[in-house]
Amino acid sequence: MAAIGTRPVSAPGWTGQPRTDVAIVDCDVHHSLTKNEDLLPYLSRVYRERVADYGFLLPGSGYFNAPKRAVRPDLSDGCDVNGDAARKRGTSYESLREVHLDLWNVDYAILTGGNMYSAGVIPDPEYASALCRAFNDWTIENWIAKDSRFKMTMAIATSDPRLAVQEIDRIADHPAVVGIQLPTGARLPYGNRFYHPIWEACERHGIAVSVHPGAEGAGMAGPPTGVGYPTYYLETRLARPQMAMAHCVSLICEGVFERFPRLKFAFVEVDQFWVPGLMWHLDADWKSLRDQTPWVKRLPSEYFREHIRIGSQPLEEPEQPEHLLTMLEAMHADETLIYCSDWPHWDWDDPATTFPRLPEHLHRRIFADNARELFNL
Amino acid sequence: MAAIGTRPVSAPGWTGQPRTDVAIVDCDVHHSLTKNEDLLPYLSRVYRERVADYGFLLPGSGYFNAPKRAVRPDLSDGCDVNGDAARKRGTSYESLREVHLDLWNVDYAILTGGNMYSAGVIPDPEYASALCRAFNDWTIENWIAKDSRFKMTMAIATSDPRLAVQEIDRIADHPAVVGIQLPTGARLPYGNRFYHPIWEACERHGIAVSVHPGAEGAGMAGPPTGVGYPTYYLETRLARPQMAMAHCVSLICEGVFERFPRLKFAFVEVDQFWVPGLMWHLDADWKSLRDQTPWVKRLPSEYFREHIRIGSQPLEEPEQPEHLLTMLEAMHADETLIYCSDWPHWDWDDPATTFPRLPEHLHRRIFADNARELFNL
């Protein structure tokens, strides 16, 4: 592997060369409602009336994020944090196009939403499904229609798999839909057979499953760590890899990728460098304990490398920079890592300076090819 | 660092050289009741009578471990798994001395018990404390008295910190007591202020806190992952690092090591190579979010390196052997790693073949010096 230098990755927008191929797929671009009320026209009358009485009742988990509602400080321009200008800066199509898509010459942006991550931990699955349906229709009309670079992972509530499958069947064949979007927060790990009808529908439509932090510790999700509720927001950020680990292990041990051999998952914004240790321990333990899960027919790491993708943001920064390439090699980043910006949040990673100069092949896999294969772009 | 070779580490017992210094401290040796009833003489009449009616009611978590009740197959000699001979082979002092302490020339063995890990998730704290007290007295009379190489981490139930402190005050100054023993399974992460009186007592007596898998998903502990209950035992093994991560992050973010600057924790049998990524992410996030936890005054990784130790067993085996030294370097193993055998369980690690040949300094830190400092040996 090439040595690590200090030269920034040259995104196409920096080189001034004409575009020749897909070079940047950003797998985590948040598009948001400016206000929840924008959803009302997409909801049936019964929910419009209830929401008028009680609000949307989207469960939160009670931790303060960073100032300015977690939007990039450089975008908020010193405006009133709750004012229209500040929020628009991070949430409007125009600011996204100007400050991100055009600036970096992003080829595809996967719109991952955010407002509906906690729908699945609302007790009432009919209402949760109605919210997701409304958000999906709103996304198609107000975002997808505006820019051919947009793809979307559709909002889904898992609390009633039958309703989830109905929504997938309704719009998954829309050319912009490349996956479903789930939160890390869940009552059961994602390998559990409770979810299998949803995975079957995703495989049938050829779309992926993207999982992003959200809903942990909220609503019906239960404590966000295996040892109860942490106290501070900082702790919940470190709980993200823990939840991703639990989901990945569950998917492999329950044999999900034997049942659905074309299904792929992306775990986004959950750190990266827990992956090698998890693969190594899981492989070793499987050799000793595989009589308990005979449907797991191959080394667990093989399923991981074939079926699970990991978002690059926030990229963990080694204390010794030369450890980065070893970590990337150990996690098979050429197969598993996908570039994510996390637009427009304060801890976002731009495509030019996040990584040091990488070997050409690895660079292409992380910034474009892994995501193109994952989302059939 | 020296290259990795194939020559096994030479434990003192293998070289035939005279002993010159403490060379092996084994920080995880399980001593067990042959049958729970051995505890009865150490319990008060009220509990003896209840136990006669209902049994010990120690909560389990409902996952099958490996065959032969998880004891090393090479020790069970083909005996009936539940027979006296088989169990004695793994649980008697004589077999421990013969097959482990004398064979490998172990200088100190920290007796970590096991039977009482789930005491703290019993609903009734008075009964839980009585069980721990009985187990501690039984340990001192039946194990500590037999061999000067034995030290112990005393059993403690956390469900009533006041009772825990009473038990610590009762026996922590016994020369064999070097710490308290807690399970990873917990209702609240160990940084929570609920536990601080216990940490105060440990610091006051100069003893450490050892945390070992147990009680996860059992009794009052709640789900053992941040996304609910996994299905298979194999998954629960991979949940161990997740729980350790949550505890470590909690200890640092709650400022435990600012309040108790001489307190040290050991997390044992929870894997190892999640440590670098956790340190890196926590340091980066702390720089951005430290206004939310102003009592965390230094880089989180500094608290980790000073106050938290990680057991070596089961050692994660890199797919590419040359990655091992990088991982050890990245986790500051010369400060953080302590040798553990996990006697007498099937996945144990002996002192001679677990590691490749390590640099002399690193070898001494892992096998002896880190543990000597941790436990004041």
C-alpha cells in the first residue's frame, strides 16, 4: 500500500478535469422537513386531526446534541438558531446543492431523511406507517423531483412488518428508491425473524437496507446500551458502534444472508474500527460453537464482507496516523467502506480532507464502487 | 518492535530456570462451588430455610453455553458431564494446581469466582448481599487458605450500594482481597452516580474493580445489547465488548476518575481490539462536546490508559498475523492489557501459546507488571 501523505484526496470538483465516471457517491445526506406541519397534506384526515390536538408524538431520547441544533456552524451564519434562515441553510435544497453537491461534484446523494427514524418506536404501527408513507411522498415531490443526483432510502416503520411490506411494494420500484431507511434503535436486533418479511420484500425489489443512528433509547426501543441508559449525549454517540455490532452479529447468526442471499445492509455513522475485532472473534467462536447455528454455513466474516457495508463518517482518527491504513486493510475497506458526509451536521466529513491520500483502487471503492454495487447505481 | 515469530512465549515453567521475579499473574481464574449447597453453612437460618424451599434463585439468561458445561474438554476425560469426576476436574483446587498453577509456574492467580455474578440482578438486595458474604467467607476458608498464590476479587451485589460498602468494609483489608468482582450485566452503566459509594469504598481500601461477563440479560439486568435480546449464545459472546464499551465510556464521561483518582477497573473476557477505535472516537467527540461534561478535564484516552485494564482472553486473532502488534500498539497494551487464562473454560488461553513472541518489555507488562500495579501485588 502507498504511504500516507498529506495531499488531500482530489475530488473531481477540485481537479478541473471533465467528469468521466461516477466518482463520488455520498451515502448519507440528510434531507429534513423545515417544519413537521409540511407533512399534513400527505396524511389522512384522522391523523391530521390528532396531530392538530397532540403534535406528532415522535419519541425523543432526551439527550442534548451540539449547539445550533447540530447543524454545521459554518452554515448557520450566526443566525438565530431557531430562525428560518439558520434552519434553511442546512435543510434547503438550494443550500445542499450550492455548498455540497456542486462544490464537491457529488454524483449521487442518497437522501436518508431523519425525521422518521423514530416512527418505528411509536406504539401505534398504523400511525407510524402513515407517517412514513407521508414522508416518502413528500420526499419524492419536494426533493427527488428537483435533482437527478438524488436517490433515497425510503422511510419504514418496522413495528408491523406487514405494513412495512405494503409500503415497500407501493414505491420501491420508483427509480429513485435504492433502499429502506431504519434507525439503529430497535426493540429486537435486525437478524430476528420478526423482521424477515421486510428483508424478503427488500430482496424481491432489489433494494438495500440502510441503518442510521436514531430512535435509540426512545419510545419502545428500550435502553440504548446493553447495560442501561447512559447519562450524556457524548455517551450515546459511543453507543452507536455497540448497536451496530449487535445488529451485525444478529444478522449473521440468524442466517439472514443464507435466507436472502442478495440482501445487503449499510450501517452508517456507527464508527468503523470495531469491524476487524468483531470479524476475528466471530470467526473464532463460530468454529467452536457452530453446532448451535448450523444455518451459518461459512465463516461469519465472509457474510460480513459480502453483505454489510459501513459508512465512513465520522471517521475515527488514529492517534498514530500510520495506523489508518492498517485499520482499513483489517476491515477490508475495499469491500466494506462507503463514503458518507452526514450533511449538514456539525461533525460532517467532506470528500476532500477526510482521508489522507489513499491507493487509487481503495479510493475508488470507498468513494464510488462499493456504493454503486450496494445501491445498484 | 520485534517481528512476530512462531516460537512460543517461554513461561518460567518451561525454561527450567529458577524463579527470579513475578513473571505470570493470571487475572481470571474461576473457582466454583461444586454444588450451591456448600454455601448453606455460611448463610443465616432465614435464607437456609428459603433456599431449602425454592433453591438459590440465581437468575440465568437462558442461553446454552458449549457442551460439558463449558469446562475444558481436555479436562473432562470423557466422564459423564454432570458426574463428580468431570466437574471436580475443572473445579477442584487440586486440578487447578496440577494442570495450571504448577504446570505454568503461575505466580499469582486472581480468583474471580463466578457463582455470584448474578447476585446483583436478584430483586432482593438483602438476600443478594447475604449470598455474596457467604461466598466470600467460603472462598477465604476453602481456597485462599490453601495456597499463597491465591488472591481474590470479592463478590459484591450492587443493588444496594450501602450493603455493598458494608461488605467491602468487612473484608477488603484481608491480605488476599485485591478487588471486588462485578458482572458486565447491569441495570445502569458503571459510571452512574448510583454506584459512587461503592467506588469510594474501593478507593479507600486500595482495591480494584474487576468486571467479568455475567448476569447480562438475566434478572433485573434488562436486554444485553442496546437493541434488545439476541437469540443465540454466540451472539451474547459478541455482546460482551459492547457492554464493556458502554461501561468504560460511562466511567470516563461521568468523571469517576476525577472523583476517585486512585481507582482502577479491569474489564476481563470482553475482547480487546475495540479499544483503539473507542479511544479515538471518544477523544475526537470530547473535543467538540466537552462543554456538556466539564468535569472530564483531560483527553478521555488518558483516563482510559491510566485507570482501565483489559483482559487478554479470549485474544482476538487477526486474519493477518502481522496486524496483532499494530493492534496491541494502538490499544497501548503495555499499559492496558493484563493476562487472563479463564481457567477452566473451554475457550481458555494458556500463557505459552496465546501470544506470539512479544518484545520483552511488552511481554512483562502484559504477563505481570500491569496486573501487579492494578492489584498492588
